[in-house]
Amino acid sequence: MNANAYSDKQTLNIPQTTKARSRKIALAGGIFYLLTFVSIPTAVLYAGVRDPNFIAGAGSDNPVIIGAILEIIVALAGIATAVALYPVVKRQNESLALGFVGARTLEAATIFGGVVSLMTLVTLRQSGAGTEALFTGRALLAMYDWFHLGQTLIPAVNAALIGTLVYRARLVPRILPILGFIAAPLLVAHVIMLMFDVSGPLLTLTTLGVLPIAIWEFSFGVYLTVKGFKPSAITAEYDIVQPGR
């Protein structure tokens, strides 16, 4: 349906009781977006596993296991963001909305792949594989890093998809998705640099693209949680339609 079919006056005159429907959608999407940041501590929790002799060493595996749990939460929360927002954003463009669900699912798959690699490493360590498994351990860690590279790339796709949807529908302040649009090509360039093992100032420059993406996603989550969607023709249509349709 054409989102321009409703005037601003019609949008603002929607009864408050019906506005609760889109507000709940925004709240759920915002909370799930914020949950995708719970894996930040893995930067510290995975410090031990970076030791080349980790698989043959001693010590607790709990930090790695806790980090894996946090990453699983992120994977599921990522899918949930797309599923939660889908009923509203599909009214702007259903193809892009489905694409966002697919991208989030693919991102979750790369996260689970990385978790499996790390947990396999932990299992070998607990079984007493010893120094004979050092090469295998390093291979599993390399596999995790390549899966993590996918997690760096896909947020650029997410920014392009959901950013376009909320930008066109004016569901949030436009500066938020613009941050994502700016950061997306930088992230893609960063991934290409990593794949070709480029180092130096150019890699540092593209690494800065991670910051605007993080700011965009965190700000988007906070805005949806605290404010909800901005009044628009899209939310008006969703709020007045009969539940279940």
C-alpha cells in the first residue's frame, strides 16, 4: 500500500488506544536492538583463547563459555529485531523488510558458526588433547575469526535495508539512518582490506566505519525503546487495521 495515502492530519488523529499497537512493536524492536550489544565483554572474555597454546594449557574455560552464551543471545536478538519490526516496515516495502529478516538470519548463522568453532576448541582442551592438537586449535580460532568477519560485513547490509525503510517512512529522525548509510561503505571497504591482509593507515581509516554503525544501531534501539516510531502514514495504517490482518 502506498504510504502517502494518509495525510499528516489523519496520522495525528489516530486514537491513543490504537497507537499502542505500533508503540509495542517499536518497544520490542528497540529492546532487541539493545540486546545485540551484550556481547561487548567478549573482547575481554576471549583474551585467553587467543593464546597460541590455549588448547594445551591449564585454567578455567568459563570465560569462553560465558562469551559463547552472550554471542548466542546476540544472534537470537538480531533475528528478533527484524521479526519484531517486520509488521510495520513491510508497509513501506515488503521486499526490503523480508531482505532485512534474511540478512539478520544470515548474520545469526555466522555467529553460531563462530560459537561452534570456539566450543569445539574448548571441548578438545577439556578432553586433554595436548600439544598434538595445537595446529587444530589455531585452525579453529582462524575459523572463528573468518566467521566474525562475516558479522562485520552484514551490519552494512542491515544498515542499508532497515535504514532505507525507516528513512523513507520517516519512522525515526533521519540523522539516525544517515549514520548507517555513511558507515556501510566504510565497513565493506574494511572487510575487503582484511581479506587482502592490508595494514597501515588505510585499514585504520576503514576501521573507523565500525563506530558510526555502532552509534546508529545503539541510537536506533534507544530511540525505539524510549520514543517509539514517529507519527506517520505507515504507523497510522498499522494502528487502524484490524489485529491479525
